[in-house]
Amino acid sequence: MLIYSLGFSQIFKDPRNIFPFTPETSSLLKYQETPVSNYTGVPNISIPIYTAKSGSVEVPITLSYHAGGVLVSDIASSVGLGWSINTVAPITRKTNGYTDENGVMKHDDNIEGFLNSNLANQQLRLNMATNGLYNEAIADLMPDEFSLSINDFSGSFFYNPKNKKNVTFPMSDIKIDYSFGNTNQIKTIDIKTTNGTKYIFGEDGTETYNLIGSISTSNYFGTNAWKIKKIEATDNSNITRSALSHNSYFNIIHFSFINKNIYELDKCECHYFT
């Protein structure tokens, strides 16, 4: 009689998507994650400051306070704890596995073959299930989640490697295009709405992170926020970032995780540059 048994030890794999945002971006995200409405019970505390205008393009700038509570770990933005300057919220990314430009956008041909294969290595399957990765840098099985909030759309979008298009949630007819820099990172994200208005996010208004170690032995860089660069209307009128920002609103962040244990984030060396 042949008896076969397969067992797994409790091996904890460090998640790769622990990339904090800057205080400015974090305060703005509260309005996307917990919208101000009668349903949530959060009051609308908003002070109008200015309206940037150029032709048919108008962008109100307000100072808002989110009364959903303040956590001990919250870091005050440049305008105060719980307060944020609202113009056009940045596009933010929740990284699942590797960044899309180093994963599903680059190795999409490997995903279907992996899912249809009969792997004998059960540890490989376990690594894939816990990290969304297999064979380290060969394939990324989980697309990143991008969050967007503009006049015509508020929700998330994902890159679909099958048809090389983006899927929005909720469903929308907005068009999404990417441009890439010399390091193959997403440089800008262009959003075109159904009325023809074009929103350009990114380039010099980004937040980047660096994770040392983890699955790959080399340094790992990525971008987790793209701030508005320009808004263009169909009549060729536009508003640029300089009309929507103040001295410290747009910045670049660099994170170096010396110890990648999720329970030891106090050892994270965080440096802010304005």
C-alpha cells in the first residue's frame, strides 16, 4: 500500500505592497475611500479658497476637513491634521505583487500558461497564492488597483493583460493611456472623458518608493501616486499644475525599507523632499 501525504509549514511571506503615501496624498484619499455623504454620516466641512479658470475649464480649490476621526498614526499634512487642499485628487496605486509595468504589462504571455499548467511543485503554488507571483520576477498574476477621482468619474481601474485595455469600476467609457520613462516606470497617465476633456497626471508630480530585498535581491522601485499635471478642454483651453498647487503640495517621496517585516515598520527610513 502506498500512502502519500503533503504538508505545509506555517511560513509567513512578507507582503510587498506596504508603500505609504505622503501626508498630503493620504488626507486626500480619505475622500475617495470614505465619501462625504448622508450614508456615512460624515459632515461636509469645506471652505472655498479659489477657482482656477481658463476658458471652459474650471477647477474649484477648497480647504476641507474630514471628520471621520484621527488615528494615532496619522501624519498632519501641510495644512493641518485632518485637513486637505482639494483640487484634482492624484491617481494612486495599490501595488499587487510587482508593479504592472514590471509585471502584467511585461509578462502577460506567461499568465495563461501558468494557470493551465499542472505543477508538481506545491511550494510554488503556495508562493503564488500568498504573493501573487511565481518564479520570482517571471510573472505577476495580480494587476494593480488604480484609484481615480475627477468630475466625470470616481472609482478604480485595472489593466487587463488579456486585451491590453483597462477595466473601470464602476464601468465607464473614459479612455486611459500610459507613457513610460527611461526606467520603464509609468511616467504619465492620460485620462480622456466622454466630453473630450483630457486629464494628464504624473511626470514631475509623482511619489516613488524603493523596497530593498524581498523576493528579488535587487533594488525595487515603483510609483504609487501621479498628481495632476494639466487639464485640457476641447476648445484648447487648459489649466496646468502651477495654477492648482502651492509650494509644498507637490513633492517626491522616497522610502527605503531596511527591514521588511510588517511588524517592524518603525525601522522604515522615510525621507520627504519638497
